[in-house]
Amino acid sequence: MTRNSTFDSCLEPITRDLARLRDDILKLREADWPSEECIRLWPLLADWSYASRPAPCLVGTVDGHPLIRRGTRVHTSELVLVDPALRWARTWTKFYRLGQRGL
């Protein structure tokens, strides 16, 4: 059993989804993609509008962040993985060391 084996079941779908997203973004750099034919094959979203939804994140007092002053209370970006026992978390943008847990 490897140290990260507890995350194997969730790492595979995340890795797959991120690889697909990356591939799609790279395809957008091509002048002829997406074609009208390609777009017609995608699911239709009717009566759509912009919205937002809550996403899991961490809240805490930051220290050692490259852009945020020490002691500032922050909400992290979306939480991807967390291992409280090993005292680390991975958000959408970076890893964090976890200090003492708050209330």
C-alpha cells in the first residue's frame, strides 16, 4: 500500500477530467475548432443563464502565501484533496500545509 493509496479512487477521475479539459483548451487554439458540425454534436443547454454555486473550500489564517499578507483570514480556491492526518490540502490553485484545526 502506497502512502497516497487512499486517494487512488478519486485521483483517477480528477486526472482524467483535467486531461480532457486541457486537451479541449488546447484545441481552442486551433483556428478551425470547434467547427459548426462539431458544435451540433454537443448537448443543447436551453434557457441558460449565468449562475454560481458553492464549492468546498477551506477557511483559515494564511502564512507564507506569495500574494496575501501573513495573518489574513482567507477562503481558499475550491478544495480538491485533503489529508488532515498528514496535514496537507490541495486546492484548485495550490497546496497548503494544515496547521491546527479551527472550530
